Amino acid sequence: NPAAGRPSLPTRRCCAGIRTLRTEQGAWQHGRLLQGRM
């Protein structure tokens, strides 16, 4: 079934997007903490 492998691509993209969001949010929080210390 050719369509069997299709759902994996959007799932990977979604996971990558979530990872990117978490990374950006973590970096933003880290930067805010650094600014708070200064």
C-alpha cells in the first residue's frame, strides 16, 4: 500500500515543529533569566 508510508512524514514534521517551539521557548526563558540576573 503506497499510502501506508505517507502519515509518517507529517508526524515527523509535527514532532520537529514541537521540538523547535520547545527549544525557542527554552532559549527565551533562559535569556529572560539572564536579563533578570543582570
